[in-house]
Amino acid sequence: MLPEAPTRTHCPYCAFQCGMLMSSAGIEADADFPVNRGQMCVKGFSAGALLAHPGRLTTPMVRGRDGRLASASWEAALDHVAERLLALRAAHGPAALAAFGSGALTNEKAYLLGKFVRLALGSPHVDYNGRYCMSSAAAGQNRAFGVDRGLPFPVADLARTKTLLLWGANSLDTMPPLAQWLAEQQGQGELIVVDPRRSETARRADLHLQLTPGTDLLLANGLLHLAIDERLIDAGYIASRTVGFEAVRRAVMEVHPAHVERLTGIAIDDQLRAVRRLAVEESSMLLSGRGPEQQVKGADTVLAFTNLMLALGKVGRPFSGYGCLTGQGNGQGGREHGQKADQLPGYRSIEDAADRAAVAKVWGVDPAQLPGKGKSAVELLDSSGEAGGVRALLVMGSNLAVAAPDARRVARKLAALELLVVCDAFENETAEAAHVVLPTLQWAEEEGTMTNLEGRVILRARAAEPPPGPRSDLAILCELARRLGRADGFGFSSAAEVFDELRRATAGARADYSGITHARIRREQGVFWPCPSADHPGTPRLFADRFAFPDGRARFHVVRHRPAGETPDADYPLYFTTGRYKEHYNSGAQTRRVAVLAQARPEPRVHIHPRLAGRLGVADGARLLVESRRGAATLSVEVTADVRPDTLFAPFHWGGQGCANLLTNPALDPVSRMPEFKLCAVRARPAPEGGRS
Ligand SMILES: Nc1nc2c(c(=O)[nH]1)N[C@H]1C(S)=C(S)[C@@H](COP(=O)(O)OP(=O)(O)OC[C@H]3O[C@@H](n4cnc5c(=O)[nH]c(N)nc54)[C@H](O)[C@@H]3O)O[C@H]1N2
Ligand SMILES: Nc1nc2c(c(=O)[nH]1)N[C@H]1C(S)=C(S)[C@@H](COP(=O)(O)OP(=O)(O)OC[C@H]3O[C@@H](n4cnc5c(=O)[nH]c(N)nc54)[C@H](O)[C@@H]3O)O[C@H]1N2
Ligand code: SF4
Ligand SMILES: [Mo]
């Protein structure tokens, strides 16, 4: 049920968190919200279809002895979950219980999920799908700058930078309203895009560097080499604001431009043009997307970017610096408030005594009661079915069966769980494997705060009447905690109450929200963290004077190119990379159910260069069987010169035979534990007759 008068809220999908007005007349873009300024993409405009969707889950479902999911009352379903959790804990200890959260969750939900796992389950194991998304960028920024806020400046600053380099981000499809800021930027400066594919965004660029997949780190080191050769670096800045340059200088001087040209495929002239543009006097920015980050060397690649921008003296200067374009709706806040295996709210560390003490005090427990660090997402799931591994998993806001790497293995791991509980508004592919499915409210039906890609904390207001049946994730966690004998600390009756506790738990921490209130968010169109007190203005721009290390200086790190987890060879001669369509969102659990989006993009297609298509003997629309060492997918062919002749591309928004993650490599970055979604080796041939997706 939608209100008659328009209500201001925000989109359910990506980190741009467009402001929208909802009313019974439909959804309109909010012209006053300063990030999207009256624009939205087709996903946001059509999001209302999710609320009244006939396929929506309305009652809890419990799998019976006959193996089928059948409707159950809330009482019965919650009792059943609690009994099973208690029994598994008694038999195998608390570490057999775990939860898997999401960057789609509000700050309040992410916070409460972390608290639930540590106190009500008593387990160290909580992680979330941001591990698949932001972990490499986060690891890099933390190590270089001492804090990780995706963009250390507002989106509006992009329009005013002289050179904007988008590295492996296809923002025109993944954040379409950003186009208005890019158009302004190109009106007075230059846009450079690094992507192995001629994406929509690359098409718009003044310079497109179409590198060999997986060679980003080498190219970034090569650019720094040229910057040093050409005397473009800023010695004064390096001396006064950073530490560790000398070792990096020595390491990158061993990286010869001709070698870089050979491996990356980027001509030295183009390397030179790019680095000269980045070094321009006034201002420049390097922003990365998932292209270079979702690799086994993603965290080091981000450090190669921060090295470059620090050496050029850009970070913290007006309209300049390094940033990453956060992906999920609350991909930023979701990585700050304790649903990560090694983390407590406010970016506190679960391994730091002072941080543990601060949070334990707010939670009213002894710090010794807080478990230690848990397993990261892929490892957590991998431990299912193994001795000492996870036996019960509560999933809130992720469709692992489609979105996690090596989907066949994921299916086996989900099947090996003794208890899989999925909280979702829809029966997604992961819910199909669940023992219990709990129907949840959707974005516009409940209030909560989100932190957008700029670090701006916003309020997603309730704009629609909740239907009878589904419940809020917050209520589900509180109800389960009570049944697990932990009512204390879980007596919340609104998101606002949870937010109040979150504010206290983050006071004095790196991501300090203590000065942020709902009233301020409404009045100020969002408040940027850190915001340590009610009279603090918030912090739209970081690093102008200092970095978040005790000495205030940024860190250089020596990072070296290394091969991908898997590279093409005689058996699997092609690169396979994955990404997104404008019309679909992530695992597609939501957008595949929206008619206009499903009609616009009914299926995944594998993009293939005309030369390769000719060699394989497939034409547009034919079906191609793509195989990796882990599995096979059958996809319909889209012949396009936008991909390299050595590379296939497919979106990952579908399950079934066309699921891109049947092919991907679960190899992990050693630091960020990010899987290598952007790169594996495959072979391809026309699908045998009858091959369908
Ligand atoms: N329409 C739409 N928008 C979305 C989403 C969505 O699913 N659909 N999801 C949201 C989320 S969660 C995220 S994380 C963001 C992601 O936003 P982006 O990072 O923009 O999205 P991707 O398409 O995953 O990857 C970007 C580009 O990386 C390129 N790439 C592949 N391999 C390499 C490589 O080796 N090096 C380099 N440099 N580039 C490479 C791909 O060709 C692709 O064009 O989008 C958000 N917005
Ligand atoms: N091959 C390949 N795989 C990838 C990627 C890639 O580029 N290539 N990208 C990775 C990235 S960046 C990401 S972010 C992941 C995303 O992939 P997933 O983790 O699967 O995330 P989504 O598809 O966004 O959402 C999953 C579910 O959350 C539900 N949901 C939304 N909001 C809420 C809420 O408030 N509460 C509850 N309980 N449920 C909610 C939705 O209905 C949906 O069913 O995929 C990763 N997988
Ligand atoms: S999906 Fe992202 S860009 Fe599109 S309307 Fe929603 S918030 Fe805006
Ligand atoms: Mo993401």
C-alpha cells in the first residue's frame, strides 16, 4: 500500500542510493537529493513492482519430512529454528553456528546481526557478501590511508576534476545517474577508462586503455615508473605527507615500460598520455570498480593505485585523489558495523583489546565474552561438511547459490548444512536449498539508515504500508535471541532504537556516527561520517591535512605483479570475465522478477569477438558451451567487437545453466579474501543440440 502524498525515500539497489519520491501515483526521482539530482535508472523507477509482487513470500516455510517447504506459523518456525540452533550448539559447540549478512542491509540490521552472532549464538562466525565486493578496496585503503571510506569526497567533486580515471568500473551501466556528473567533468577535463572491454563507459571515454585481463597491477606500477622518469612526481608532498616511497621507487624502477606494454597490451604512448593527464597541476582522480579489485591480487592492485596517486601528490588535494566506487546499497555502512568476521561496530577490530572493551561496555557484557575473529565468507561456506566446520547458517540478504564463486561447489556446501535459514522477501535460489525460509519486509516498508558510496549517512524512510505476514529482519533477530535465552540486549522495538545503540557503540571509533541523528539527516540531506558530536558538521572530505595513522602520514607499499590464479593454457585457452547489465541487479533475485527488466534482458548472453565467433563457428543467438576446470555453462551468443578476441564476458545475474559462477575460480586474495570473479580460464564450443539455458 503506497501513500497518497509523495514520501521521500531511497532506492533498494545500488550504493548511489538515489533519492526517490513514492506515492500511489508511482515512483519519481527526487530532484532535491544532491547525489542523483532528479535522475534514476530503470531499476529504481521500476522497483515499486517488488512491493506488490505476487511471488512475494508471505508466511514462514519449514521443510517437512517429505522434503518440501510448507507454510508454518511464525511461532512454529522461530521455535523450530531456535531448537535446532540450540541442539547443534550443544552437540558441536557455538562455532558450528554462523550467519551470512549483506551490503543490502541497513546499518541497523548489519549492526544487530553482528551482535546477534557474537552474543546470542556465541559464535565468531559472521561474514557477508561485501567480501565478494568491497574487501580488496577496503584492505588497500586501510593500509594506505589508515581508514576505508570508498569515496573520500562527495560525488559532486567528480564533476570538477581535470582528469578522471575510471579503472575497471562501468559506471554508466552500474550507476547510470552518475552520467550527469561525468558529462560535466568531460566539459572541462578528460575521462580515461581502463577496461578489457569496450563497456558503455569506455565508449564515452576520451582515452580507453583496453588492457589484458588481470594485468592492472602491472599497468599501475608501469605508470608510476613513467611518472618518476618524466619527473611528474610531487617530491614535496611525498616528503611531508607520506612514508615508504623510496622502497616503492626502487621496486617500480625495475618494471620496464616495454615489459608493461607487452603484458598489458597498452602501448607506451598511451601509458604516457594517461600518466601525464593524471599528473596535471590542478586536479585528478583515480576511481576503481570491481574490475581490478575482484582478483587474487586485488588488494595489492589497490595499493598500486594509492602509491601512484600519493606519488603524484593528489590525495587530499581539492577534487583529487583515489577512491573506490562502492557497489551495494549499503556496501559502505555494511562494512563498518560488525557483520565482518574480524570486526566490531564503527570499524573497530575484534582483535584489539581497547575496541573489544568499548563495545562490550555498550553491550553490557564482559569483553572476554566476545568471541575472536571468525572465518571469511568463502572459507566459512567451504567449511560446511568438514570436521569442525559450520553446520547451521542464517543467511540475510544474499543469494549465495548464484553469486558465490564455483557455484557447483557452493550447491554441495549448502546441501551439506544441517540447518540453512534464509531470511528474504523472495524465494531465491539459495532459499530453494533452505530448511527454513523467513519472509521479510522490503526496503520501503521499514525505516533504516544507509551509508552511500560517499560515506553520507542517509535515512531510508518507510514509504509504504507493510503487508501482513512478513516481518522485519530486526524483529526476527530479536525473536530468535529471546528464544536462545538472550533477551537481554535484544529488546529493540524499532530501527531508531538500534541506531541509538549503534551511535554509542561507534563513539570514538574510526567510523564515528555518534553525532548523527535522524533529524539531522533529514535537515542536512545526509551526514558524512566521521561525525563525533551533535555540533560536528560531519566530514564530506577526508585527508586534507592528515591521514588516519597516528603520525598523520599515508603509507606507500611495495607491490609486485603476479599472475592470476588461473591463466589461459592449451586446454583452457580463453579468458573469462564477468560483470553487469544495466537492467539487472547482482544475483537477479529481485530484478528478474520485475517485468520491464526481465523483458528488456530476458537472459544472460556471452559476449564474443567476431573473429573468435567465426573460428568457433557460432553466430549471434547460437548457444555456446563454456567450460572451466570447475564447471560448464550454456549461454546464448552475442557477437560484439567490444570484447577482446581472447576474452569472453558474461553477466552473473542468473542461476541455472547460464550461471556465470559455474565457471569462476574461488581462488582468494591472501589479504582481503576476495575471490577472483574477474578472471578464469575457459574453453568454448557450440552447445550440442538441445543445449538450453
Ligand atoms: N546495473 C547494475 N548496477 C549495479 C549492480 C548490478 O548488479 N547491476 N551492482 C552494484 C554492485 S554490488 C557493484 S559491486 C557495482 C559494480 O560496479 P562495476 O565495478 O562498474 O561493475 P562490474 O561490471 O562488475 O565491473 C566493471 C568492469 O570491470 C571490467 N573488467 C573485467 N575484468 C577486468 C580486469 O581484469 N581489469 C579491469 N580493469 N577491468 C576488468 C568489466 O569488463 C566491467 O566493465 O555495481 C553496482 N551497481
Ligand atoms: N561472477 C561474478 N559473481 C559476483 C560478482 C561479479 O562481478 N561476478 N560480484 C559480486 C558482488 S560485487 C556482489 S555485491 C555479490 C552480490 O550478490 P548477492 O550476495 O547474491 O546479493 P543480491 O543479489 O543483491 O541480494 C541477495 C538477496 O538479498 C535480498 N535482500 C535485499 N534486501 C534485503 C534485506 O533488507 N533483508 C533481507 N533479509 N534480504 C534482503 C534480495 O531479495 C536477494 O534475494 O555478488 C558477487 N558475485
Ligand atoms: S539502482 Fe542505483 S542508480 Fe539505479 S536508481 Fe537505484 S540507486 Fe539509482
Ligand atoms: Mo558488489
